[in-house]
Amino acid sequence: MNPQPSVHLAGPDAIRDHLTAAISPLERAMRTVRFVLCDATNRVMLHCPVHGEGPPRTEEQCAHVVSLFASTVAHADAALVVAVTRPGPDTVTEWERLWFRAAHTACAEHGVRLLGVHLLTPTGQREVHHDDV
């Protein structure tokens, strides 16, 4: 078996293309959060999808989940991409706002570079920006 070539997330277009290829249409229709752990050069090391019985309801709960991943990679000058999936249109809702604020808070607290928070739905994909929050 040939090893998969490593994926380098060199910018927003590379992140978008990688998430499009890595996250299935089935997962886009479910309410999940996926953490993409990258090394110091923004090469993808690991995808960690989080599926739960019930989504976190507060920013603090979301920040706790992000902190679990951020604290794991903090020592390695690593980076995270947070991909939020859910059914419905790709307009930003309070669900994405919670994860956006939590990701920024937790990554800042742990000194981890956040490469972005992205929303993927069955109908589209977009990066969540400060203006959306």
C-alpha cells in the first residue's frame, strides 16, 4: 500500500480543499466537530472527529473540548483547524459562533495557532470570520 502524501495547509484555499475532500457528505449532514491537528509547518497530522449524544450548550463547554486538543499539541508549535458540520444551509448560526469563540479562547490560552474555524453543511462550506460572530 502506498502511503498518502502529506497535506500542507498553506492557506485558506488549501484548508477549504482539504476539508472538502476529507469530510464526507454524510458527516456534513450531522452535528459534529472535527479537529484537524497540524504540525509546525501546517502539515496535517491527524483528524479527530467528535460525535456526541448532545452538543455542548455553552461557550465554556465548547472551550473545554477545544482545550483537550489544544493542550495536547501546545508543546509542539502545532496548529488546529476546527471544522463544524451540521444539517441546513451554510449561514452562520449560534452553534458556529460558540465554537468560533471557544476555539479562539482555548487556542490563545494554550499558545496554539488556530488556522481557522470552518462550517460545512450539505449545501456549502465557508470559513467563519470575526465579522460573523
